[in-house]
Amino acid sequence: MTVAIVDTTVIVHIFRKNVAAKAWFAAQAQKLSITSITWLEVMYGAPGKSAQAACKTLMDQFEMLYLTQTDQDWAMEQMVNYRLSHGIEINDCLIASVYHRLQVPIYTHNIKDITKLLPASSVGRPY
């Protein structure tokens, strides 16, 4: 069962061994989730084979959430409604769509962009 979604920014901080990020992650009592979009973003940013393997090992510690057709439809609607006026991006729409369906907290350092799509009360800075 998904209790919270962790965004790409947090995964990158944990991977880079940020002390606050590692402490926050270690203190979590329940397994957290990532979206398949976050998985793709992190793997895309990995600078080589060993970093890719380390990223995969890290992300294997999270529950994987996949997009549904409903998620994609919601994301496309947000793109039409807010791309020009708010400058939202594709991956933010897709990640936010999973939150929209599940209504669980999302942890990110991308507060400014995510709150263009989601209620600020659901978006948290983890550390």
C-alpha cells in the first residue's frame, strides 16, 4: 500500500549521499513509493554503468507505481490547461497524475513546479 510518493529530487539527493536525505530516508518506518517516471528520470541522469547499477539498487527499495490510462488522461488535461500559463513540464504532469489518483503525500524539493498542479497541503519538503 502506498503511503507517500518520493519525487526525483529526493532520490537524486539520496544517491548523491546527501546527509539530510539519507537520514530522512533511514527514518521512514514504511516503504515509500516512486513513479515509473521518476525511475526513468534517475536512470537517464546516471553518468555510467556503475552509477546506473547503484541507482537501480537504490530505487529497488521503493514500491513502483505505474501510470494508468486515467493518470495519462489527467496529465494531458493539465498540459493543455497549464503549459502556456504556468510553464508546467511533461514529467511533472505525469508524476502529479499518480498523486491525483492515490491522494497520498508527495515528497519533493520541486515545490514550486509541483504546486502548480497539486494542492500545497499535499506536497512536502522531506528535509
